[in-house]
Amino acid sequence: MKTRNELPECPVATAVALIGGKWKLLILRNLKERPWRFNELQRDLDGISQKVLTDSLRQMIDDGILYRYDFQTMPPRVEYGLTDLGKEMLPVIDALADFGNYYKSVVR
């Protein structure tokens, strides 16, 4: 996790730094319901490359938003899920979804 000194002064900028970009928001959207495996995420997130998914997951783990659980099996099996801190972001995701639905209803 970053230290307080490494984060922007503005709380909105801090939140955007944590979840900014198209892919992190969509990863959070998926993990909202249950833990997912890497290949499941990659298949569901149409257009994301393996590198971008790996980098996004690592950043979100480093930020304390996600956890990575390794089942220690052969073949390897790993799951990603939301930490308690990550679950605190769910109202933000829900608000974005609500606005997206509202916006779709008012535009032609």
C-alpha cells in the first residue's frame, strides 16, 4: 500500500488513482459478486490483454483492494477477490452503474 505522503491531496484524485481507467472498474464490477480466476476475468473482459490484466490485478493487490489466493495445487489455481477495503468501494461502483443506467434512459 502507498503511504499517505504518496497519495494526492485531493480525495477524489486519490480514489481515481486507485480505480482509474476502464479495466480496474470492470475488474471491480466482476469481483463484486464473487472471487474470480484469472482466465475467467480475461474471458469476460473483452479486449483486455494478459499483460494489462496482470498489471491491473497486481496494482490493486498492492493498493490493498484485492487479494490473491493461491490454492497450492497442480495445475496452479489462483483466485482474486475483494478485500474489506475493496468492498468499501462497492457503493462507488453501484453509483456509477446507477448513473450509467440513468444516462442511457435520457439520451436518444
